[in-house]
Amino acid sequence: MTSRTVPLAPARQPLLLPGAPGPATLVEHVFATRTGWSWGDHPTRPRAIAVACGGRATPAGDPGALPPAELAPLANHRVEAPERFLPLLAEAFDDVCAD
């Protein structure tokens, strides 16, 4: 599978709902301030997305859409993710600690 990192517009990120407490707050901050970064596995219909800012990151969607190497930008971040991402995170990184 080939994957590419592409910019993701706020209107194209239905995987995280705005206004919800938790990871969606990071999404809102990144899109509102243009601080940090975001990417998706597809520009218009992403199956997986991630946003990161200030040492925190949030992936969402289908973890099967991502090869472990695609998570390299999340190294050294505190990642808040659904439990279904744990196997992928453990495969991508040597040191994963689930809170």
C-alpha cells in the first residue's frame, strides 16, 4: 500500500466532531490558529487523519489505513487516540505507554 501525506481542510475532517471535549479541541485549535500540522491519507475522503501541535497529537479514523511508518511524525508527542490505534502505535514505536 502506498500512502501520502496531504493537507487536510477543516471541512474535510468528519472523523473528529468540533465542539467535543478531548481530542477534537486540538483539531479546532490547529485549524483556527494554523499552528501545528494536519494530514490525511486522502485529500477529500480520508480514512485516517492526524493533527499535532505543542507536543500533542490525535489520530482518528481507520488505523488499518496507515502503515506504521506513516506515524513517524508523531514520535515524541503525547498521543491521545482511540484504543483501536494501540496495536498500530506499538508497531510504529518502541516505547508506548497507555494511560
